[in-house]
Amino acid sequence: MRIDVVSIFPEYLAALDLSLIGKARRDGLLQLNVHDLRDFTADRHRTVDDTPYGGGAGMVMKPEPWALALESILDTAGSAGREAADPVPEAGRPVLIVPSPAGEVFNQALAWELAEQDHLVFACGRYEGIDERVLEWAAGSFTVRPVSLGDYVLNGGEVAVLAMVEAIGRLLPGVVGNPESLVEESHADGLLEYPVYTKPSEWRGRDVPNVLLSGNHARIARYRRDEQLRRTAARRPDLIEALDPAALDKADKAA
Ligand code: 6GU
């Protein structure tokens, strides 16, 4: 997969050199390019923002640097054998993800969907956001998706991109050593994960639940499933409401 990130703070994205995602890059599973939006300005001050039409607080990102940055990415994108004037079929277009508290909410299902794409481009806005015409214009060559991490406000898209690239990157084939861990984890089955314990079996007066020491795999699986349901009902009742009744077994329903 190829990922491009455009930001006025490219240093923010340095964390993507670390850990699992950094290794995926070095292994060639993920090609990640970070671009400085100011490299696409033409004035002495490298200006990327201006005051909003209609008034109001804060500044808005100017459209032209964004268009030049996105065009330079398209120029180097997988258009092998295609003439520049040819329309790009919808399915083969890069996806332009615009982090914004006004976007659709990012979740595990969207992470899986984006992990199946060939090319993602993240446009990190700052201030009050990017001139809306950039998104309209970009829809001619990208599938444009404004995406939010949740109902709170960050100062810019960079931290959201770190979260999304990590969530997406770990789903790429070969990135996580044991793919089984992707199937068992939180949200894969619509429930939160069960609690986990390691040695020692008694620690500061607290015992590991006895069933986990029993060696009885059926009882352990039942205990874990019950804990998932209990936790999810307590912390995320919205997830219980959203469960497909067919996903519940007989013992679940009794609980
Ligand atoms: Cl994706 N961007 C910004 N600026 N704020 C957010 C967000 C994204 N998600 C939640 N708050």
C-alpha cells in the first residue's frame, strides 16, 4: 500500500518510523511519504492560511497550495499506461482522507475498508479547516472522505492521522506476525476484549480468576465470552444495541 500525508507539521509524522509501522515501511509492505504543504506555496512567507469569508474566528487554509500538493502526488501515483487526460475509474482512485471533527466516525470496519485500498492520501488541516472548494475539486480525481476520530476537537489532523495509519497499517498482510490476533481483538466481533492476566498467579493479595488455571478450554472460552458481554454492557451499551442477534449464542442470551 502507498500512503501520502500532507501537513504543515511533517515532523509530527516522524512517529511512523517506529515500532510495527516503521518495520512495515522498512520491509516494503507500506510506502509512506510525508509532504510539507508549505513547499507548495509561492510567496516569501510561505502562506497557507487566510481570513474566512463571512467573518468569524480563526483562519482557513488557502486552496491553491492544497491543489498543487495533491496534483504533485497524483503525478507520481499509479497511473501506469494511463494518459493524463483519461478519466480514472471510481474504484481505482486514490482515497483522500480529510481528518475533521465534521467527518464520519473512524472505526474498525472503516480501517478494514481502507486497508484494502492501493493508495491513501491524508490531508491534514489546521486552523478552522481547508477551503471547501478543495474537497469539491479533489472529488474529480480522488474518493474524498472526511473522517473524524470521535466527538472532541483536536488542533489539527496530524494526531488523527497517526491513529488512523496505525489502525490501517497493522491490518496489511504481513504487518502483524500472527494474523489470528487480528481476529480475536476488541471490536472484531463487535464486543470489547476480555480481561487478561499473567504471572504471578497471586500478586499483592489478588488472585488470577481460578478458571484460567483450570486447563478446561471450554470453561475458559465461556468465562471469557461472559466477561466480554459484561464489560461491553457496562462500558459501551451502544455496542450491545448494535449487535446482530444472530451473533449471540444460547448462553449469551441467558446471561
Ligand atoms: Cl480527525 N481532526 C480534528 N482536527 N479534530 C478531531 C478529529 C479529527 N477527530 C476528532 N477530533
